Amino acid sequence: MELLTIFDNQHREIGVKERQDVHRDGDWHETFHCWFVEHDGTDLYIYLQQRAFNKSEFPGKYDITAAGHLESGETPVTGGLREVQEELGVTLEESDLFYKGVIQEELFAANLIDREFCHQFFYYLEELPVILLNDEVVQIIRMRVNDLESLIEGEHTKVEAEIVAGAPRQRIDVTRDALCPHQLEYYREVIAICRT
């Protein structure tokens, strides 16, 4: 049983509930989002994971590098480091992560009302760590931040990305529909943070 702390829309704690009930009832809860970002001297890149096709929410969609729910009693850092290890097989230290605040977001899907206070962390790569994927993640891709922006703003219908883990390294095309349907403002805030 996974228990989550729930909040009102002002981020005031109001109780604890089972995860499935939280999503059924649309309660606000906390999540950890970690974006891997890299500047190669010329371009700024962001890394996205492709969610497993057997996921109940947004299967096969490209999403945050590593993310997950914070269990009741977990701090964002503790829960976050756990999620990076679970999803990517990468062991990071607290000092590796740069905290960039909270983005409040609502996502809706079949039988799901997902209201999150998303704690944003960034990991700035000097070199790509060894990634050991499990059954939660299909692959990891690397995309130029400018290309992600042009995709979410509708300036292009597809952009080029590069698979860096989970499949042979190769270039692929990614469409807007292939991205997890985060709110436009969420993506805009993440891109703005990348550039700071």
C-alpha cells in the first residue's frame, strides 16, 4: 500500500491517503521531477524518458528524465534520489541536484485526476552516467531545448532527438503527441529554468 500526504490547493497539509484514492478523488499531492540537462559548449540539451507501454498513465509517452510520487513522510530529496535509482539505475548524491522550486500542475486521463505539487530538480551533466533501465522505462532520449520549445509551442510538428540509452544510439523524430501531456505552462517553466 502506497500512502501519500495530501494537501489543499495552497499546499497546506490536510491528511494521508492511499495513492489510488488520491488519483480517484483528485487530491493535491507532492511529486519529484528530475530533469537531466547538458550543455555541450554549443547547444543546451534536455533528457527525456520514454514511459513503459504497460504503464496505466500515458504509456509510451516521452516524459521527465526521472520522476515519481513522494510517499508520506519522504522529503523531496530522499524520495527523488530513490526515484532516480529505481528508474534509471543511477546513484546520485543530494549535492548533485539543484532545487528549482515547485510547479503546481493538473493532469487528467481516464479514471485519473492528477493534481501535483511538482518539486523541480535539475542534474547538470558533464558526461552521461551509465543508465540501467528497468521495466518502467523504455529508453532515454536527448533533445535540444530549443527543439522542445518549438514542439510544445506548435512551431514544428516534429523535431529530432537522439536515443542515448535503452536502444542502439540513433536519431529519431519526436512529435508533440509523443510527449506526455503536461500543461503548456509546465513545459514553459521547465524550459525557462533550463536556460537560467
